[in-house]
Amino acid sequence: MMGPQTAVELNDASVTLPTLAELGPDLNHTSRTQQWVTLGRPFVAIGVYIALAQLGWWPLAPIAVFFVFVTVVTATHDVVHRSLGLSRRATDWWLFILGGLLGASGHSYRATHLRHHAVFPGPDDPEGHPARMTFWQSVLQGPVFLAKLWVWSYRRANDGGAKAWLLAEASVAPLALIIGFTLWPQSIWPSSFGLLAYVVMVINGAWVFPLMTVHLPHRGYGETPLTQTHTVRDPIISRLFLELTYHLEHHLFPSVPTHNLAELAKRLEPALEKHGVVPQRLFFRQRA
């Protein structure tokens, strides 16, 4: 298993960036509090969903599920890059748990995401493939995207333990559907429909992954590390997506945990401006 990465290798001699040591080694720091905030937020979001389901406030339930997605993706992303300070065993379990909350495979995500960082925009990058598609092609990839990543990961798993994790994770969504259908007519708890509705929402919600996490961040990518992805800096969007919008900064320094990406962007901005990188702002434009 790969350890934490520190910075992308810049093969273009014209691109010079400060090192992480120059930017500040504190950017790699994760306190115990930050660790548990990151890992605990998905369960808070699920708790909100359960409360809404119990109360029958179904119009608000998709909002809670949206925050389940954002918090799970953020936490899993940091677990994959080993930026939360977890042990190897804890990393495996958290990949299983967090992926299971979305009916997805955390170990498949680790394999394909680290491959994406290593070779994009090169060949054999299943995660990065939607970046080369049109908008609508990436949308149509939704229903099969995670399954393709799982198959790619399983074929390249080099030991029985890795395959066991992948097989266990592949069983979560089908089992949850079966349990949901079984409990629904039994009315075992006040809103037995809640489990089935949650599973259906997360399975369908996962269909936006190729569009939101690959196509849009990399759309129109160029030849250099500074043009292969984008950075969105917006007070609303960046906070709403828990700083995941700092995609360029993450690709340049993948070991920096998500909770420090905003500070990384601030320190890196003079160097990015020097190279003509223009951050995207959706609601708040930069002042002249």
C-alpha cells in the first residue's frame, strides 16, 4: 500500500513552485480533534437523515443525504491519502466503513484514486477517463462508473486480503437493499421505509461521481501540472463542499489534508499567479 504523497513531480522545467517545506510543514498536520471531526461528520449527517425519516419530513431528506455524500467523500479522500494519521489497519477499516455508507468500495477508490494521481492524463487511469469525455458522456457513465472502478481494482489486487476487502464491500449495497425491502412492510421501526429510501438515494446519487469528481474538475485539461485540473475558490461553494474544490492544490500537494487546503491555496497563490493560474469563482468574483 502506498504511503502519503508529498508533492507532484513537475516535469516541466518552466514550472517552479515552492516546496511543502517552504510553504509550511504545518499544512500536513492533523490534530486528534480534526481527525475525529472528519471521521465523525458522516455519522452526524446520517443522524440528521434518520431524524427526518422518523418525523416523516421527506422533502428535507435529500438535503441530509447530500451532506452524507460530501462528508463521506471528504473523509474517504483523506483516508486514502493517509493524511489523517491512521494506522494501516485503521485505514482498511475506515475505507470499508466510509465506503459502505454510500454502498461503494473504499478499497477500490483507494486503488483507482492513487493510480489517477500517478498517471493522469496518461493511460490506464479508469478514474480519470471521464475527463476525456463530453459533459453528457460523463453523465451517462454514472450508472456503471463505480462498477468499472471495482472491476479494475479487483483484477489488479495482488493478494487475497485485498480481494477479500473488495468482495466484502461489493456486498454492502445488495445486502442493504434486501434488508430495506424486508423491513419496509414489517414496520419494525416507525419509518422502515427510511432505510430503503436511503439506499436508493445513495445508489442513484453515486451516479454523479464521474461528472462532479472527474469531468468538471479536469475539463479542458492541458499539458502541464498547473493546467491539468482547476481550483474553485468561492466562499459558498468551497465551504459547502468542505474545501474539495481546491482540486489543483490537492493534485500538487496530495498529502495535505482537506481541512488545510484553503490555507495551502492562500500560501500558494503568489506562485500560481506568477504562472497565470486563474482560480474559478462561481458567485463571488475577485475584486479588481
